[in-house]
Amino acid sequence: MVNYERLLKPLVLASIFLAILATTAFILSGYLYRWEVIDLTVAMAMLSYSAYSCIVLLIGSVIVLFLLKISEVENYFKFLVGAAILLTATVTASSYYWYNQGQTNPPIHDISTDLYNPPRFQAILPYRINATNPAAFAGRESAELQRQHFPDIRTIRIDTSPDSLFIAALNTIESRRWNNIHADTMRNTIEATHKLIWFGFEDDVIIRISAAETGANLDIRSKSRVGRSDLGMNARRIRALKRDIERELRNL
């Protein structure tokens, strides 16, 4: 049994050390890119390798924990390997979530409630100089994919005045503390930039209010500056904005 313990203890220490290392690399991949320490290619490679490492370490840690259960090694080592399992399982679950988002969402990055006359960015254009995706709408193919995958995202008609809807939309945007907020009362549009916390990806949003026969129309467009696929992020943002604007409208 002594030899058994001598074999397991180094495995436990290696498991927790490598788990911390891989988890840290996974988290830092996004922040190092956001802080402009590394470029996107290096960040994506760092993210992928650390995620695969966590999957392997998770399997290895589970095996080590099983061996600990049938041995007489102190509970302290079981706690360490349990921590390794928790860290690597968290990264594995996160990786699977985003992988699944990539598989289930279409490869598009420009979502609009109005596909025939999408709101056009204007005030936000100077901030998009380095964007790899142009400000113009992504086109017919993107629109068709949106119709297939997000049929619920379309112009929202609300029983209120355009002025009230504009105030509710502006309050909603300002409460989120996004960047580059610009309200144009002449065009009845609100533009802003949402910067994601982890990688710092910037997505631009424009809200357009127009009068309807009864009430007002609310159109929202959300577009990623980089990347072919937004992993469903823009569609989720539009749904959330619609929900929050309607809630804000009820509170006016």
C-alpha cells in the first residue's frame, strides 16, 4: 500500500497543478486578446489547446479519484483532485456550450428585425474603422439564414407613441452603460456599441423607431465587427433589448 500511495500522491499534485494551469490559460486567452497582448489567432489557439487539455485532465482526474477511493490516501488529496475535477469540468462545460452554439446557430453576424430595409448605421461609423465586417447589411444569404433560424426576430409593433417608445429605448440603452451611445431625434434612431467582457469583441446596435397606423414600430439591428459567426449572440441581444424596452415602457 505504501508504494500505491507514492504513486497516487504525485498524480494528485500533477492533476491540480495542470488543472489550474489549463484553466488559467483558458480564461487568460480572452483577456490577453482584449488587452492587446496577443492577436486573435494566438488567442484562439490558446483557447482551443487549454480546452482540450481540460477535457483530458478531467478524464484523468476522475480516474485518479477512483483510485483514491479504493486506497488509504488522506482525504486532503481527495479534496485536491476534487478541485481539479471541478476546474476542468467547468472549462469543459463552457467549451461544450460555445461549441454547441456554433453548431446550432447559422454562420451569420448581422441580425435585423427589418430584413427589407435594415436600420443603417451612421453615428457609429467612425468607430468601425478597424472592423473586418463592413457596416452595410450582410446581404440576401444572411437574411435567408436569419429567417430560417430566427423567425421570431421581426419588426415589433407596440401600442404607444413613437416619442414614448424612443424614451423607453434610450433609457434601456443608457442603463446598460454601453459605449458610443448616440441618440438622433431627427432620424428616430439610437446607436451604441456593446463590448463583451471576456474577449472584448465589439458589436454595434442601432434602434429605429417609426410611426405605425396604430402605435409605433420598433426595429433593432445588431452586428458584430469581427467574425463570420456570432454564435447566436446578436439574436439573443435583440430579444433581450425587446423585452427590456417593453418593460421600461410600462414603467414610464
